[in-house]
Amino acid sequence: MGNVIHIAYQGGTHGKFLRYFLDKFCATTPDIKQMPFDADGRSHNQITYSDAFKWYLPAHTRPLTEEPEFKNIDQPHIVITINKEDILYFHRWVHNRTWLEKPPEADTTPDILKRDDLKKMFLDMDNCLFLKFDQKMRQNKPTNSFLFPVNCFWDKTLFYNKVNECVNYFNLSMNNFDDSVYDTFHKQLPFINTRFRVDEIINSIKNNEDINIENIDIVEQAFISAWIEQNNDYINVPFTHHFFKTTKEITEWLKLYPEHYKAMNPNLPKFNNIPNPFYLWKNKK
């Protein structure tokens, strides 16, 4: 098959599963009988792989402030990418992954602070560390690289289509895919059944409908908070331990928001497409 194909990715973007899938169904590598999934659904089981596909993380540090360190840059690469529209679900997945690797009792950060930090990130996506590092990966990727969007992992049709594009790009010989592999992977993705729940909530707010939102997680709360502030001038979502319980509470709160509390939001990078001086001043402090 020629050179090793290296899969470079940020943690949490399913690089190990892609390595397993390609190695298992590649017609020129030994058949793999085992499934890769551990008890938590991650592709972390110890399996004997061929040397045709390898994975690595171009960054091992947090926060992602360093330049990516690509290895074997003269050899073929698959680079898993992240787009803005992926960040909400990706953050929900990463938070779940962090919980798996670090027990909840070890995390002493109050939810009120987590929600506020995430809200600021959603308000200023250009400064999201995952996206900034993704841009560095794209700019510095090895010459012979195939880009594999992370959102393709979350839908079978998109995944199969993108794998087939990758196979054609590298001129690989593959056996027919066994649906049970992808189906098992997809079934164990955290929150996959509620991936688009915030869209339903936002539509309910727009249409003045009332639905219960008590069961949404901290990342979704932050995203909705950011959406409210982006779509309502001079309004700040309350910094409080408790979040709205229904969409009706949100619409009523917006209607009743007193004029004398309205002020320029320092978390918005721009207002009317003009740089926000309060935001610029805050970031100079």
C-alpha cells in the first residue's frame, strides 16, 4: 500500500475510531475480529493493528496555544477538522469525555462559572481555542493531506461518503463495510439523540411557544444564553446559579427586561458590525 497513513487530530474528534475502521476494512491488512470500544464507548481497547494506519495528536497540552507538531510530514495524512457549527455538540462530547477521565468530585468549578465561560466562548467563536488550533492545523498540514470533518462521524451517510472519498484519494483497496461497526460507534456517542435540541428550543422562543428545558445541560444553557445576547440588543443573561426552566420564562423575561438595565454588552466582539469598544477595553485589561 506504500507509505503509512497518519491520522492527526485534536482529542475527542474520533481519530482512534477512524484508524480502527480503516485498518479493519482495508483489503491489504490482516482482518481485525475485535471491536475497539471500551466500557465507556471510546475506541481505546488494546487491539493488534497493522502498521498501515497510525494516529497521533499534534498537540498534547492545554490550552491549545502552541503550534501543531506534525510528524512524518513527507507521508500521507488524514487531518480531522472542526468547524464553527460543530462546536456546540463537540463541547458537549468533550465535557462528557472529561467527566469519564476525571471523576465529578475532582471538579470543584461551580456550574455558574462554567456556563459563563462557555457563553463567552459562544459569543466570540473566533477566539475558541479548538477552532484556532484547527486553523493552525489546516495552515500547517503536510502536503499530502486529506481533510476529514469531525461532523461526518455523527451521521452514517456522511461518514461512509467521506471514508469513500478518503479511500479514493489515497487509492486504497477496501472490503465492504460491516454496518454493525459504525452502528455500535454511533449508538455510544454521548448526547447524539439531542444533538439538535437547542435548535428546537430557539425555534420555540422565536415562535413564542412554551416547552420545558429543565433537562438541558450546562453547554446548551451557555449556547442559548449566547444566542439571547446576540439577538437582543443591550441585554445580559443573568449571572445566577439557576437557569430558565421553560422557554416561556425566557420570552417573558425578555419582554419585561427593564429599560434602565439595558447597556452595551461587553462580551460581544461587535455591535452592528462595528468593533465593540467595551469588548476591546475589557480584553486590554
